[in-house]
Amino acid sequence: MPHGALMQARQATALARYLPRWQQNLLAAGLLAAGVVLIVLGDLVGIAPLAFVAIFLITRIRERAAGGIG
């Protein structure tokens, strides 16, 4: 069962799904840039923003496979 920061991260990710599409894209681009910069600087915490980008991509792929809007 998730707790602490992990629970807050799951809630933030779930709430981001209700943002307009352009805001989701902007958020994903910012997270991607932040993750890449952190990894290039040698900080492994950069994997976390990249994981959020992966969650956005998985959601987008599922919507398209199910025939959703987008």
C-alpha cells in the first residue's frame, strides 16, 4: 500500500489526466526536459520525472487503442 510521497505522486498523476490536452503536453515536455537534465548532470533522481512522462505516454496510447478522443 503506497504511503507518504508515493501516495501524493499517484494523486498528482491522476489529477493531471483531467488537464486540457495542451497542458498535459506542456507538463510532459517539462518533465522530460527536467529528467534528461538531471540524468546528464549525474543525478539518478532524474528517473522520476521520466517515469511520469512514461505514465502520460501509456495513458495516451491506451486512449488511442481504445478509440478515445485525441
